[in-house]
Amino acid sequence: MSASDSPTKHWSGTGQLRGGRWGIWFFITVLRVLGVHLTYVLLVPPALYFTFRSPDVPATMDYHRRIFGAVPWWKRRWLVFRHFLSFGQAIIDRIAILAGDTKHFSFTFDGEHHLRAAVAEGHGVLLLTAHIGNWEAAGQLLARINVPINVTGFDKEDPAIRLLLNQSAKANFKLLPLTGSATDAIPLVAALRRGEMVAMMGDRAYGSPVADVPFFDGAAAFPVGAHVMAAIAGSPLVTVFSLREPGGHYHCLGFPPQRPEHPPHHLRNQHLRECAALFARRLEGIVKRDPLQWYNFFPFWHPPQEPSVGAPPSSTALHPTPVLKPTSSTARSN
């Protein structure tokens, strides 16, 4: 089942912002007039409302239980409020950064040399990240590498809201929308083969095959389509995360690249599972730094209605056996 067809009441995965056209317009306007810090204050009422009214609360509390353990009922609700408020701040930061208003923010990038080395190979780079922190902050640093950047995402936003967001943005990357179809891989692989960067989220499946791997205190399904596409294109894959720190500082982290190989067909699923497990370990380490910056508000540990890696991934129609196999050094890193 594709992500676009999944019957869910949860916000995550719908490809839409909460609040409606006028709510989004209000916050964009206030941001322009009052600036970032005063706009943060106006996030408190909607965050408080969603803390008690959102269908995402039970799944969010389950996530908090895995991170913080058993806590009193009032603290559970307080953590939900802080988590939703953090998400609202991330959206405000996103709009400000996309609009070119970066004077309130600072940026550092640990591991940038890994990305530059991968770009220098000339085969494109697949960037694998997650719904943590703020991807647009990393985009500010990636832009100075002077390579076209393509960002994928499940975009079912209302056209009026999408127009508002586009009008407020000065984006330096191209959006490649995902539909959950097998044809999604075609423009992504084409961009990689042109030597460009393609960014994908590794913690949410958009119709991609998944692998069940350990994550915190259970097993969770992580998509493996990015690894397949990197192998098809012959491109290195670099994992990148971005976390917000006090004072409006964004700290981006890049890991050593993984490179594609073509092992025998019967070893493909094993390698894909190893790739997903490596990404899950890295994500777990980043999430532990600030658990309230991971923005997947749905039952992440429930098996999603997605195809299993036991069946051939849909994108392998382009090539029957490619797989991204982590090198021995990267497979051991966390």
C-alpha cells in the first residue's frame, strides 16, 4: 500500500501541515512582521491545544515511554506539550531559513569533508537523513558545496498552502515529490547520474520496501529504497543529521560514506537489512541527544502496511540485483 493510500488519522505521513491555509498564512505574516522570537511565543496556544486534542498523542506518549520510562501522568502530558512546541519551532525556523532570514541562526557541519569527498567522485550523492531537527538548516551548509540539491518528500499539501510556502521561500533546492509509485525512482536515479545530490528521509516509508531492525527497545520498520537507488546509480550514500542547539544554533553531522556493490542476488536482502540497521543505530544515537526533536508522531514500532524486503523492491525493475553494502568500517560505526 502506498503512503498516499494509507488510511491514517495521524498527521505524520499525510504530507500536509496542520492549521489550514489561514493558520499558515497567519504565522508566515507574523514571522515577517514580529520576527522569529516573538513568533515562538504565539506557538504556545496551538501546542497546548494539540496536546489534548491531537490523534497523535497516544503514539507520542508511547515513544516517550521508550525514551524516558514510566513517568507520572502530568509529566507525560508535559512532555507531549514540549514535543509539539519543539515541532512548531522547527516549522518557524524552516520558514525563516527558506525565506533567507538566517541572521537569528548559526550553523556548523561536522563531517563536511565526508560529503565533499563523496561529491568529488562525480557519481552524485544520496543524502540519507531523518525527521529530526531541521533539514533546511543542513541545506544552508550544503548549498556552499555548489552541487544541485534535490529533496524528496511526500507532498499532498493543499495547493493554496503550497503556494503560500513557495512565495515565502527562497529555496536553493528542487523538490522531487514522492507518490509511492515504482516510477518515483526514475527521476531520483537520473539526478544522481547527473552528478547531483538527492536527499531522502530514512525513517519513514513512502511505498518503499522496509526492513525490521532493532530500534530502542523494540523492532521498527525502516525503508531500504534509498540504498537500492544509490546502488542502481553507482552513487555513494552519506548519512546527515541536523539538530537545533541553544541560541538558534544548528549542528549538522555527516557520517563516512557507504558505497554501492553488486553482491549475489541471494545476499541482497541481508545486505539491505544491514544497511537499515546501520542507519537505525546512527539515528538512535542522534535521537538520544535530544529526544524531543524527533518528529515522527505515529506508531513507529507498529508494522506498517508496506511491502517486505522478502519480496523484490519495486525499484529493482531498473536493475535486478543491486544493493548497497556497508563497508566493514562503516558497518561498525554508530
